[in-house]
Amino acid sequence: MSKIKFGLPKGSLQEATLQLLSKAGFNFSVSSRSYFPSVDDDELEGMLIRAQEIPRYVEDGVFDAGLTGHDWIIENGVEVVSVCDLIYSKQSMRKVKWVLAVHEDSPVKTVKDLEGKRIATEVVGITKAYLLKHGVNASVEFSWGATEVKTPDLVDAIVEVTETGSSLRANKLRIVDVVLESNTKLIANKASWNDPWKREKIENIAMLLQGAINAGSRVGLKMNLKKADLEKVVALIPALRKPTISQLSDQEWVAIETILEEKIVRAIIPQLKRAGAEGIIEYPLNKVIY
């Protein structure tokens, strides 16, 4: 049987990735002692490995496809197929940022003030390219971890990844500039992408993962109402396209089903009720495929 060898990010992104894959329909079971999780799809073979390494192994053909960050694709300088963007991260459904940061008492105000200074980061290549772009000559050293605590005693500045900035603030750091925005990507090996069976399988995975992300901020809504109230109820619903309207056994009544952004539901349900809707049901979604 043909299989897709799939690279899964181990570490900070692991739990969010496994949850997303589960919503997409791929249930991986991870053992604490194994880097090879089982999955309920005989056409998939997964391996957990650091996101930083996945782009290189996908380029080399060790993996047919994998999930990694746009940042690590750039840092590794690899040639892979970018199948789709997947906007999710460790704590949220949004992009992360690599930022240039200094201690809150530092005199550094812009990147130009780092001429001749020392910077610590995990993304040495990205940082050097950023400095070159701004015409700044500074020393860039690889950081093995705990980067936030290195300034001001060990280095003058750091380039570190952040979602909310809370960790930087907790360590009394101030953001000077955004170096790079990044998000998770599904990538594929070029030869695998040119294989018809593998390409279709990877495209199917991409479709289902994107559907799971699309569903993350939305809910389904069902309700019954009299036909006489239909116009004013429909006017309240900002549907994905148009709501589905079905005739009930009572000719005077119809049912409406639609998809809404979850954040507006708490405001719109009372309005729908007052406009004549009854039996309103809100339900979660696993996937929304456009």
C-alpha cells in the first residue's frame, strides 16, 4: 500500500497540531516513549520531530509532506512545495512574530542603534538577512534557549518569537521592530508532489485541515419560525452565503439553518428570538469547506 510519510512538529506546536488534525479527521495517538504516533489512516505514516528540522527532511524526501513554520522554511533555505497556509499557533489561531527586542532600560530605539552590537537568536539566517536589509553590521550568535534572559548582561538585543508579547514583557523586554511574521504551512517534497497519488492525498489533507481551521471560529445555528416572520429574521443573519430555508410539516412554519461567526452569536440570538425565531439550536462545527 502506498503511504505518505508525514512530519509532525514536536514541542510547543505539537498539541495544537494534533488537535487540528483530529478535527480534520486524522486521529494520531502519541506515546510518551515513541516518536512514531499511530494514526487511523493506513495511508499515513507520521513522525514527530522538531519543526525546525522538518523543512530539510521534506526537501530531502525523508518526508513526503510535513507541517512546519514559514520561518523555518526561510531559515533552512530549502526548496519545497508550499501547499497551503494554516493560521494557527501554540496559543491562538493567528500568526506569530519574530521581533527584535531589548531590555526596557536599553538606549536602543531602532535597529540602526545596534551597529557593532551583539544579538542572540535561534533564527541566525533570518536575523542576518534583516540586518543586511537595514545596512547594520552586528554580531549574531545562535541561542540554545532562554533567549529572553540574555539581554542586557550577555547580549545587546535578541530576536525572539512571540504570539502575545506577554513573555517578553514579563522579562522586562521592549520590542524594537518586527523582523518576520510567520505561520504554519503544509509543505511537500517536490518529487512527491509530482506523484499523482501522493499529490491527491496531500491535497486532501490540505483541504480537510483548512476546513478545520475555517470551522474554528464558526458555529451552526438552527431555528424554526413562522413564514410571516421570515423576512425580518433573515435580515438579521449575516450568513456565510445564504441561509438554508426548509418547509416544516405545518405550512405556516419554516426552519432556517446557517453558519455564523461564534463571536456574534451571543448578540444575535436574543435578536432572533425577539424577531419570532423559536427552538434555536447552536452547535459546534468540525470542518467548513469553501
